[in-house]
Amino acid sequence: MKHYPNQPDKRLKTLVGKYENLSQNPESYILSKAEFILLTDFFEFEKLQDQALEVINYGISKFKNSPELLVRKTRLLIYNYGYGKAITFLKKLSHSYLKPFQVDILKLEILIARNQTDKALSTIPSLKFKYKKTGNILSEVFYLEALAYEKLDHFDKSFLALREVLWVNPNHQDAIGKILMTTELSKKSKEGILLNKFLIKKEHYSAISWFNIAHAYYSEGEYEKAIEAFEFSIIINEDFETAYLDLAEVCMLLGMFQKATQFLKIAFEKFEIDELDRFIQYGESLIKSGEFRTARESLKAGLIIEDSDPDLLFLVGETYRLEKKYVLAIQYYELALEIDYSRDDIHKSLGKIYFILAEFDKAQCHFEIAIENDPYHSGYRTELASFYLNIGEVESCEKILAEAIEELPDIELVYHHAGILFSLGEEERGLELLGSALQENFSLREEVYEFVPELVGNPKVEAIINYYKGEQ
């Protein structure tokens, strides 16, 4: 039973032509009950409620008051034409065409739709008892209980009710479609994994169950299992758009940019994607993969949809910067700043470009604005410190880092500060600071060389690193 209209398969649009032909030639009756319901779903999803009502009424006339079609009409009335019409229609039907359980379920659904959740929840125990031996009906009661708890934002109880639905009826498509959202909101990903394992055991080739368990694995930090599950869902359903996109997102999180790009490319070729976030995701993936020109093409396609999106403009600028086309990069950065001047990441990139162009006053200004806009981003302190170091102002570099390690708990800054102290000839302080950094996080020891490359081969630096290496 469909409690809400689902997004119909695009192939169902062909039914519209069949229906139009039928309405013009009533004698050529060719649609089944299932097709009438699918058409109703289609028109309701497209927010063409009057057409949906026309279709279902036509189906009812053809199939002589089919209970299945009457139930679908009642639900159409509940969610589109007001509860009053639904209640009136249901009263006319209750003693003639519908079975008692259908009336019970529809009455309960009306209570929930009217936000009379307390009354609905008080009714549910008696219905559970009444239909305890009838699995499919009982699963509908549990499903409506889940919807009632969802209305109250009791997502943990909603999850438990949905779980009962699926224990009783593993093929309940509405529950399978809703369990992902409820699992995430209730933070029951471990329980979600167990539930979806059960569902997959019942139906191994369920793309949505593999998709749901992938999200549960992701929530538990089991990223490799999440990737594998997403891939299974795509193998089963090659048209599963969201699976491609979510799989790419996990791959990007793990730094697997080539793989992320592979799945995003397929998604953009197969589907009509018009969400800006996805253009940004694809652009970032391509940039990380070193495909700057292709990234720019995708990002500019996004700008056709929204030409004033600062993220798109920034990323186009990044592609030009990474190709060393600095004039073009600056143009896009400045367009983005006209929309949102507080973008610290854009100021950082402008600082880098102006340093390369030897426009040091502008570089310093942009690095300082980046810090001002995000004072807790340690990387911006490092950028400014590195800038001072590279123009020979070592004392200013040391001052920036000294202030930074007082304000921010970032061990990389300590390594950088230790390196600068060596450059200033303050070896004793440098060794002391380097020792504390090595004790706290030995794995970042190369940071001292990254920031001050001339320290490579310094015997005192190597000696203290080797000393703490022995303690690992």
C-alpha cells in the first residue's frame, strides 16, 4: 500500500500517452488496475492533482469500484483535497466495497494526516492485537505507527516501528524507502546494519537495501564496506542515480579522487543532474584528479544554472590558478568576493597568487583577511608565516607562529615554530620546542623540514628526531 506518492520511474511517462489515447477512444480499453495506479502516482508526484483524480475515477468506473482503486482515491483525497472530502468518501464506501481492515487502516491514516497523533497512537495497540495473525495488515499498522512517531520527531521509536514492519513484511517498499532517513535521524546505524543484512538475506538483489546498508556502514566509519555496498546497489540497478553520487562522496572523503571522478562522470552522462552541489562535487573531484580543464567545463555548466554562486566561481578560479593562468584566476576570485567578501579560502588563494606575482603588499593583505575571517584555521597562519619567511622577514614569521601556538592547538604550528627558531639561531629554544612536538606527535616530524627545508641534514635536528624515534 502506498501511503505517499513515490517518485515514479521515468519510463512510466509512456503511460500518459496510452491514457490520452484511451480517453479519446474509450472503446480501446487497454490499461490495467496497476497502470491506473501508476498514472495516479505520476500525476500526483508532478502536482497535477486534478489529472490524478480524473485518472483514478476513470479506473474506478472501468473496474467497477475496485477496492484497490478506491483505497488509492481515498489517499489522494487525504493529501490533496482535505480531510473532509476523504472522510465523506470513506463513509460512503465503508459498508459497501471496502473490507474492514482497509477501513481501519484508512481511518488511522486520516488521524495521522490530521496531526491527531495521540489519538492514532492510542488506537494502534488494539489494531495490532486485531490483526496479529495477518502479516501484511499488521505491517501496515506498524508502518502507520512509524509515521505517527515521525510526526512527533520521536525517530528512535519510528525506527523501531519500521523495523517491526520489515521483520513482518521484508518486501514493504514504503518502509524500505523510509528506513534510511529514520536510521540516520535516530542514530541507530548499528541496528540499521543488522536490519539490512536480514533484508539482503531475504532478497539479495535489492538495490535499495544495499544502498541503505552502505549508509549505515558509512555512519559507523566502515568506509570500505560502504563503498562495496554502494557498488552492489549500482550493479543491481544501473540507473540508481543517488548511489553513484553518494559513492563518489565517500571516495572523495577517503582521498580516492580518481574513483570518485569515475562514478561522477557516469552519473553526469546518464542522468539530468541540475543540483549545484553536485556540479561543485564533480568539479572538486576533477580538480583533485588534476583534470583542470574538464573540471572547468563542468563548473561553468553549473554557472549556467546559477551564475552568481561563489563556490562555483571560486573553483573555476582554482582551475586557472593551478594551470598558472593567474589573471583569469584573479577575475573569478574577485567575482566570487563581490558576492561574499568573507570567503577566507578565496583570500588565501589570492594571497598565493599575488606572492607569485611579487605583489607582496596585496599578498600580505589577503593572507591577513583570511586569518581575520577564520582565526581558528591554523593553515592560514602557516601561509602568512611562510610568506614572511620567503620574503626574508624571518622575525615577522617567528612572531606569527609564536602567537599562533599560543592561540591554536595545532602541533604542525609547533614544528614550524621550532624550525624558524633554528633559522634565527635560537637552537636551544628550537630543540626544546621540537622535542615537545616529537613527544606529542612523532608522525608529523617531516613538518619541520617541509617548513624550513635547509634544516635537512642538520645534525642536531636529526639527533633529536632519532632519539625520540627510539622511544616509539
